Amino acid sequence: MRQFITRKRIKVPRYKLYYWMFAGIILTFFFLSIFVHLFCQNINQEKFLPILLGNSFGIGIESSSFQDYFYLNSFGLSILEDETVMEENPSLEDVVTHDLTKTVYLYNTFQTDQYKNNYFSSYSIGAYVLQASFILSEYLKDYGIGSLVEEESMAKVLKEENISYTNSYAASRILLEKRVEENPSLAYYFDLQVSDYEKEATTVEIDHVSYAKILFVVGTDNGNYVANQSFAMRLNEILEEKYQELSRGVSLRGGVGYQGVYNQDFSSRALLIQVGGIHNTIDEVNRSLNILAEVLATYIKEENHEKE
């Protein structure tokens, strides 16, 4: 008879199996991280990132600047702060950045005023008029004009200085004087605001594209009234020469029921500008701000040329 020899199975405790599986995972991640680190060190990331994005989303990116491309397509404008000049063989020593002299001050007496819901909502960002100041600042940069956007909270100033909301111009005046003291190069002061008029009054369609209309407001209860009116009229003339339909004209406001000053006693180059209204979307406002930047740049360069 054949004898069958049975072999006893060796049982490995379950906790040891888990131990080796865990150790294997740790080692895998360790070697993978080393590989990724070495890979990133040996590739041209400026070229790799656009290619990676292009293959992921089915788009082609030719721009050498991934950051510039991202902002350009997310918000419709470039957010790069400085213009970079590079030689044929660039190095850190060869890179020169040129900061534009800040001559325009952009602020919002009523920072919390909003435009209609828009594409910013997908980022949980309200379409506040403050965004309009930043957008205009970027467009001005395209024309070689530096600007300063007021970022300090107006509500905070109202609270700290014990100023009522109805007297908000007193709060924006505090910041205006502070910024000018810090930046003596500032020469033009624009308070961007939102109109509460109906959409029909604040919107126009040009070549089947919707724009927010622009209104220049002059306070008549201050010593610079005549000079400010002349300033506003010239800006409006330039605007109407380019896009007449976009202008709501120049509004003179003073007397009973109006503030009448709007901080325009500070300078003959200070204005309140309403770009669109509460029923306009930020993309309608964005298109108009592009044109407003051209208007302001035309005037500023025109005035500088006269001084030469």
C-alpha cells in the first residue's frame, strides 16, 4: 500500500499579512515620490504644464506662461503684474521688471454694491463693484498707465471712525487722502459706482453684444465744480467719438437730495463714474471697462502731450 504523507499547512497570522501589505504600499509610495521628484527636476515645466492641461481638457496652449494663460481664460484678462524684458540668453541677472508709475486711483465709496449674478458665482465670489476697479486697473495697464485700487474695507473705516453709512463719502475721503500721501504720483481719482436705474437705461447692444452704459457724475456743491465738469465733458466726448451708444452723458448733481460734493473738491481730476447698474452682469461691465480704459488713456496721454 502506498503511504500518503500529509503536509501540514503553515498558517500565517492575518495581522502579519496586513503588516506586509501596508509595508508594500509605503515602499511603493516612497519610490513613486522619488521618481516624480527626479522627473520634475529634469523637465521643462513651462512646456509640460500647458501640454498636460491641453491633453486633459482638449485645448492647445501656445503661451509660454501658464499663469498668464490661466488668468486670461478664467477672467478674460491678464493678471501679470510686471512687464519682463529678457535678452537672447536670459538669466536671473538679465531679467528686468518695469513697474508702472501709479497715476490713477480707483476706489469705491460703496464697495458692497453688486452687479447681477454672473460667472463669478461659480467661484462663490460676489460681483461687487470692487471687482470692476481691479478689471479697469488691468485694462489701464495695457495702455501703459499704472493705477492703484483701494482694497481697504470701507465698512471697517466707517466703524472705526464712527461714521454713518449715509455719510460714506467721508470714509472714502479718509482713504483718498491717505493713499495720495503714500503715493504722490497719483493725479486722477475715479470713484466707480453702480447705478440703481432699470436695465433698459444702463444697457446697450452694439453689434449684437451687450454692454453696460457709462455715466460721468459731477457734484455741483464744491469749488472744483466747473473744472470737474470740463474734465467729465472731455471724457464723455472721447467716449462718444468711439462708441456714442455707450454713453449716458454727464450728470450734474447738487442741492437738496444730493451729496453734491462726491470728494471732487479734492481735485479737478476727480470724478464719480457709474459703469452699468444693478441689473447688469459683470461680463457686460467688463466689456465697457475695456472701452473706458481706452477713453481714460486717451485723455491722460492727450494731457501729458500738452504739458510737454
